[in-house]
Amino acid sequence: MAKIGILTIEGDGNFGNRLQNLALVAALDDIGYEAVTIRNQSLGPTPSKPVRIADLLWSFGVKDAFKRTKKKLQGSPSSYSDTIISARRVAGRMFSERFLHETTDIATTVTDLKRMTEDCSHIIVGSDQVWNPLFIGAGDLAFLQGLPQEKRLAYAASFGIAQLPPWYRRTYTEQLASFAEITVREPSGADIIRDLTGRHAEVVLDPTMLFNRNRWEEYADQATVQVPKEPYVALYFLTPPDERILTEIRLAAENRGAKVIDLMNPQKEEFIGISPLDFIALIRGADLVVSDSFHASVFSIIFQRDFVTAARAATSVRVRDLLDQTKLSSRFWSKESADFSPISSAQWQECSAILDGSRKASLQALNNMLKVHNQSLTTSTTAVDMKSKEPQSRDSAIHRLKSLARDLARSARDDAINTRDAIADLRLYRKYSDGGLGAKYSKTRQLLILMVSHTIEKGLAHKDFRPRFNERNNRLLADEVRKIQSDDLDTYLRDRGNAALVEYFNANFQRGVDVKDIIGEPPSLESAVAVGVDEYETTALDDTGTLPFEQFARSRRSLRAMDGEKLLPLSDSELQAAIETANTAPSACNRQATRVHVVRNRNLIGEVSRLQGGSQSFGPSASAIIVLTTDLRLYGKGERKMPLLDAGLFGMNLIYSLHAQGLGTCMLHGSLPPTSERRLKAILSIPQWEDLAVFLYVAKFAEPETLKVPISTRRSGNDITRIID
């Protein structure tokens, strides 16, 4: 399967950019290619001050450019809060890691780009405003400088402006001539290409429009935001509108009996850190969408929602071209008026017919572009002067065969090393753990006593524990404890087993239940190890962030007996703060392979708890479940233990960060049976190359509670430490 690189603008906080990137990745996957998004620091350099001033004057005119410059010099605050921008970048980064098949490295130079795309048959630059010099500058990366011409392709590339400033024309003319094939998103872009190079550039759809409504419905259904049930007008302006425009929008909303939700200045916390999937879900649910955004207009069209799109400086040409193409030009908000009336079914039918035809043509153009140039790569040797080229071709073929043989040998060696290490691990595990053949708990007395005694604690921590619970394992525990009553080699183990059986007997006895047929007479020996339950006041979580670290670490407890009706949903800001702190955890060679999947959907929380197995009694009540995975593609031979080690370090950091915010936590393992793991990955859309590591249950308490928690007495440090001088 050929690998295709995609180079586009980096924009974790930009919904449209992330969604067009997703669509192009998925479209390439659909037609049989392996798509990978090339992460990059910048497609273009920062222009010099004189050029930047000229750009401003060209874009906005003298009056507006002066206003913008004055505002910047005065240090005026951003129109949109840093909290919103930061939260959306976090949500966008999670989206990018989940859907965009990104590279690990980040290209900052042409040398980086060449190195990172050596195994790509082609690199596609696009979509979005990748060639808008007023937005990202005229950079080498944007034009795939340094790569062979036959590998350079452009799909739905956008200039974002109707004309290029004169001082960019020479650079663009030279750079555009180096592409094997160019398609553009707007007719205005095709005009620029023709004017500069004389080439014909086919106009194709933005990648987001390559999919029909049903395909985008599937993505919107994965959103976690709570879409309002009552009618609403979705307001999404990237450049803040003036009061006159806002007044007209409020009047239009009032006429529709709808409220206004400003997605860029949300009044409700749940709309602050929305993700790209949340964005399309909110567009889909709106009664009316009013924006100055190209992609807000695109998704309004896809979901057939009434919409009006206002001009935004020099880039309004993008929206005008889109509306002209779809026969919806009346939805452009001119200076004179805005049409807030419902769009008729006849208009939507005409628009759909146009899109269906354009969609087929655009997909065909993408497919043809890749097929033609794949063939050109494999048939580059011509029939001219074949006799003189035969020795060279033969040498080249031999060289390729030798190279292939070396690659196969290296791959086989690496595979042999990984297999050898895995077998050694399996032998060690089977020999010393309780995971091999034979009766359950047949091998390790320690395992049985440690696990079953803790199971007793967890059982007694339930508000209404089931009498005589866990009969079979408690009977085994009693048998093992009787065997070690005189064993002084491990007093902790003996005392813990004794104490657990006593607690189990007494708790059942208080309920009038006899368990002597399970454990016999309770042990009479005194125990130095406390086993049972404590009462935990959730008010203790209020001050955790101010404690010295030793007290802070000791104050954290695994909380399970939670009342779901008294829990609040976890906010985006709380998640963002915790994840950013957790991300400071060390990882092997700074691989940063841990991935975070946050589940807040109530139905999914219940299903995840059921699949995990050990959390069914409390998991469905959690405010959120955080599933940590690790990207196996970032590890090589001889590194089999690193992925879960990295995820474990990240998980502990994450637990401490949540604890510091006053949130309750409980961590459970990710060792699921293969069928359960496949099901979990399917419902959460987790890629197959990510290995499950940790489930983290989070509780945000609405009011103080008193919970029962296992005492969980630990061995002393001396018991687990050897000092080798």
C-alpha cells in the first residue's frame, strides 16, 4: 500500500482545518492509500516588518490597517479569551492524535521534510489556505521545496484571496511550476495559477465536502457536547462582529423563537473546550447558523441548516466562491442586507445535485492524480537509447535487490529479537506467576492472600455489601492462612490474611449471617496489619493542592463507593489542566507515546465499565472515565516493557494532578481479553496500534459525602528494599 504524506496548516484550535485534514486522510484511506499527516511548525516564515505592513495595507486598506496596528501597539486584549483558545487547542490536539495519522517528528525545515517523507510515494499540500501569503507567508514547506517534482501534488489548495500582492508574484510563479499536479479549491485560485504559470488547475471540492451527510453524521454522533434541545442560533465569528450585526442576529433569533449561542464567547462552561466533532454536532443541531467562517458555511450546507455568512476582510472570496458554486449566493451577508429566511427544499435539492456531481468529479480527480503519477514513477525509464542504458539499469536493479535483501534481513532480525524477548517473558511469567497451567491460586500463596484480602476490603466498602460474598475465594484464603499460622518468615502476609478473615466474619456476623462453613472459626491470633474499611470525608479533597508532597501522596485514596446522582460532569478546563501536568511525566527518549481518551458520555461510561469488568459496581456512576493507551508505533526492538512503563508514569502524574484539583480517582488495569479490547477500541474509535494501559475513574463531588474506603495497609519500606553498597 503506497504511503501518501499530507502537508497542511497546523491548527489544533482551528475546527475547519482539523476537519478538512480528517476528511483528506479518510478519503485517501478509502481509495486504498496509507495517509499520514506531516506535522510541521510553520508552512511559511514570518514576513519582515515592511512586508507585513504592505500585507496589512493590501488586505484591509489604509484605514482598517491603521486601526489594527494601533490596537496591537496599545496591547489591547484578544477578542476571545485565552481560556477558550487554550481549551480548544487541547481538544484539537486530542482530535488530531485520534484521527489524523500524524508523524511523531515535526518538520521545521526542508531537510526535515525530505527525511520524514522518504517512504512516501507522493506528498499532497492542501487543503485550506496553504498558499495565502497574508496568512502563513510564502514558505518553502508550503511548496514542498526540495522534494522531487514527481512527488509534489496539491489537492484543493487555497490562496484565500482573489489576487496576489505584486511582491509575491515572482516567488509563487517559480514555486508553482515545480508541482507535478495542482488542483485548487476556488475558481479564483485557478485564475491565479493560470495568470502566473499558464497552467490549468482543476477546481475541486474542499475535502470536507468529499463526504455526504451520512458520513459526517457518524462523526457528529461521536461528539461529547450536550447539544441544546430547544431551538438555537449558532453564532461563530472568527472576527468579532460589530453591535449592528449582533442586533440583527438577535432579532432573527427572536423571530424564530430561538436563543443565541455564541460559540466563540460561550456563556456555558460546556461550550468552552469543544472539539471539532462537538463543533459539527452543534452546527447540525442549530436552527440557524450565522458566521464569517468558510467551514461553518460548509457544514451548514452539508447538514442543510439555514445559514448566513458574513464577509471577513480579504478572505471573503473563499465564501463567495463556495456560495456561487452551490447556488446559495443569497446567503452571503452583504453590507446592505442579510437573508435570514428559511432555505427552501427546492434550493437544497439543487444544491445537493450540484454537490453530488462535484463530489464524484473531485474524488475522480484525486484518484487520477495519484494513479497517473504512480505510473510515471514506475515507468520513468524511456525507450530512448535502451542499449546504452541496459548496464546502468541492470546495475540499478541489482542495487535495488541488494537493498531489498538488506531491508528484509534487518526486518527479520528485529522480528526475531522481539519474538525471542516475548517468549522469554512468557516463560518467566508462566514459571513464577499464577498465570500458567494448574488449579487457580495453585502457585503463589502471596498472590492469593494479597488479592483476596483486598477483595474483602473492597466488598465491605460497598454501602450495602452482599452477605457471604466471594465464597469460593474466601474459602481458599482461609485454607492458605491456616497453613502459615506458625510461619514467621513473612509476618505481614500472615497478619493480613488473619485480619481479612476476622473482618469478613465480623461484618457478616453483625448482619446475622454465619460464614463458618466458608472460613471456619475466625483466627484468634492478633494481627499487626489493619484490614477493613475507613470512613473517608470527601471534604478532605478541598485542600489537597496545598499539602506538602509527603502528606499529599498519603492523602490520596482510591474512591469507589460513589453516588452517581451526587456527582458533577468533569469540565474541559479541569481536564486540560490535569492532562497538561500529566504530560510532564518522563517517557523513553521523550517518545510521548501515551494517548488520552476521555469518556464523558453516560451510555459509553456504562459500556466501558462493563468491558473493564472490575468496575461494574461503581464505574457507571463516575463523572468521567479516562482510558490511557500507548502508541506501539513509537517503540522498536528490545523495548517491549517501555510502552506500559511510559503509560504508567503518565497515569500516576494524571492521578496526582486530578487529586490536587480536589477530584476523586480510582485506577484500574487495562489487561482485557482480546474480544473485550477489540470491542472497547471499536466503541471509542481507538486505533488498533494503541495498546490499552490504564482505566482511570474520576469523581467530581457536588456536595460533601462520607465514603467507605479500603484501609489498604502497605508493607513498610524496609520490607521491600534492598540496599546494595
